[in-house]
Amino acid sequence: MKLHRSIIAALSLTAVAVALPAMAQDQTTTTVEKTTTTTKHHYVYYGDHKIYFAPETKTYYWQSNGQWTSGPTLPPEDQAYIKTRGMEIDLDTDKPYTQEEVVIKKYKSDGGG
């Protein structure tokens, strides 16, 4: 009987010893990576009068009384300024005037600002 208990105890310990490494291998680590996508927005920039036009949305952006405004048409007093060819630019914002300083620096030498 004593031998029988010893064999059962030995088998139980062996089963635990085999199961522990197997249980440890079941634990996995998951790494999550974040991907940021930058969307480019296309504009026609009329640098002489700081007017932007977004062809995709047919929206103009211009200053009125020191504030940026947007809409599907320019005020009559600004419409004459877009008769000349503007400069094609791409920005990573849907509000082009937020990058006015960058646009001026980048495109002024190209005649756009």
C-alpha cells in the first residue's frame, strides 16, 4: 500500500512538472503598433491675395476683416484675384490657412506668395 501511494505521488509530481512548462508557453505577449496616416489635401493658392481653393470640395478660403472665412464662392471684391493662374499645392490639413506661414516660406520663391 505504501508503494502504491509512492507511485501515485511520483506520477502526480511528474504530471505537474510536465504541465508547468506547457502552461508557461501558453502565455503570449502581444505588441500593438500604431500607424498614423497623413491625408494630403490639394489646393490652388493665390499668394498675392492669400486665397486658397480646394477643387475636391469646391471651397474657397480667404480673409475677411482679419478672420479666415470659407465658402463655395468668393465675395465679389475678391473674385477678380482668381482670374490669374494660382499655384497648385498639397497640404496635410483641411484648413490651409493654418499653414499659411509654411506656405509663404515654401512657395514665395516660386512666385506663389
